[in-house]
Amino acid sequence: MGQYLDKSSGQMSKSTPTNSFSTTHVKKKAKNDLYEFNSATKTLLSHLNHNSSFNQRNSLQQRSTNSTISRVHHHQPKTQLEPRRDMPIHKIPELLAKITCHISQSSDKYSSLEHTTTVELSDQRIEILFQTYCNERGTDKTIDIDGIIKFCYDLQLNPESFEILVLAWIFRAQQMYHFTHAEFTGGFKTMKCDNINDLRVKLCTYIEQELLTNDYLFYKDFYSWTYYFGLDRSNGQRNLGVDIACCLWRLIYSQRKQPPSILDSWLNYLEHVQTHIKVITFDTWNVWPQFSKYIENNLDNYDDSEAWPCLFDEFVDYERQNKQQTEIENIMTT
């Protein structure tokens, strides 16, 4: 029994190395098989994912293409517009705008722009008008007194009227009865017209609605300009003659609704009383509107100690004496 055990032990001890080597070999092979299996699995999954993504992209592209083709070949408008026989014609554009969601934000503004017309001035027509009235005999083409008279006749206005004086102011004329090319063409462009009829209408409208209703514009610009307009600059005149000044004063206030109350007395004083006075200075001309408003009908408001021109002092003294003489005569007659 012992021998048998010893033999068995020996045999077992000898077989142990063989079994250990076999087990190691089996494990190693199983590990390699598992690694190869995992690698194959990853490769297969990667290949499947690639094919799936490629097929998905192709599917999306195909669906997009089919959708586009379908929209092109089978597109139908969302709303079929049928004409309404019970709707006024001028309402149809508004209805269409509402349906297409393009209606204007401000119908009033759109309506005003629709009726706005752009006025394009013709330089050629203005130039033809100038050539019609200009004096071709001189070297410098200008419109002289003959051309002015013809021009006023076409405008159906008196050459000595208030309207023509205002027109000369708008043209920025430097001399009476004389228009240069620049003054004439520039005046038409200022009035935004290129024909006689439009000029006449716009001139009358401007006088009525602008000049006569705006005291600042009337006195600060137009009134001051008339002094220099009346000067004979060709002879170097610097002060306005009394006769021209009186004519301009009458003309300037001819269209005013309420001319100065002392205007007639002032003009009579210059023309018939103080006949030795030959010229009116710009200072006297420019201050006269303030003077006329200051005293009104009451000469007692006048203070000769203030810095008024000497001519005003003399006028007030004359008027006061004349008033006292009239009162005495009235008392004597009663």
C-alpha cells in the first residue's frame, strides 16, 4: 500500500509540470481568442456605424430632394384669391396687402406719398425766358427797363406795383429796373418754377400767406433791402433821395392791413414842409418803423431826449404846433 502510494505520488509529481504547462497554454490561447474577438467586434461595429450614417445621410438627402421636387411640381397657393364683385375697385389693393401680410404701417403716409409729384425745373426753359427779355445790344446780357416792362406785362402786373417790388427782392436785384442773368435765373429757381404762369401764382400766394403775415420777415429783410434797392449805385449814391424814399414808403405799406397811422403826415412833412431835405439816411430809414409804432396817434409819447434821429424831433415839433394851431382855430370858430 505504501509502495503504491509512493509510486502514485511519484507519478503525480511527475505529471504536475505537464498539467501546469497545458493550463497556461489554454489560458493564453483563450486570451488571444478574446482579444481577436473584441477586435473583430469593434471592426464590425465601426463598419456597421459607418454604413448606417452613410445610409442615413443618403436617406435625408433623398427625402430633401423629394420634398423639393414635390414642392416645385405640386405647389399650390395657400389662399386662392377670388375677385369679389361686391367690393369697390379702390379697395382691392388694400385687401391684397392684408392677405399677403404686406399692408403699410401708415395708410395716411402712403396715400400722401402716392399723390406727391416731384417738380423738376428746366434750366433750358428758364434760359429761354431770360433770352426773351434780355437786351442783346449790350456786351453784358441783362434785362433793362424795356425788358422789365415786357416781363411785367406777361405777368399781368403793374411795373410799379407792390408785387413787382417783392419779386425784385426775391430775385435779390441790386438795381431798379435791372435784372442780371444770375438774378433772373436764381429768382426762378428760388420760386421753384420755370414759366410765367407758375411764377405769378406763387408770387401772389407767397405775398398773401408769408410776407404780409410775418412782421419779422417783412421788416428785418424786405424793408431793409428796399433802401439799398432804391440807390443809384452806378453813380455811387449812398443815401436815398427823398422822392424815391417817399415812393418806396407808400409802396411798401400799400398792402398792409394796418399801415402806420402817421404815414400820411410823415410823407406830407417830407414832400411839402421840409423841402430843403434832399436825402434820407439808412439810420432814419431803418428806425422809422419803430418810431411810427412808438408814438402812434399820440405825439405826447415822444421823448426827444432819447436817441432818435434829428429829423424825427423836427417832425414831432411841427406836428405838435400844427395840432395846437388846429385846436385854436376850432375854438375861434365856435
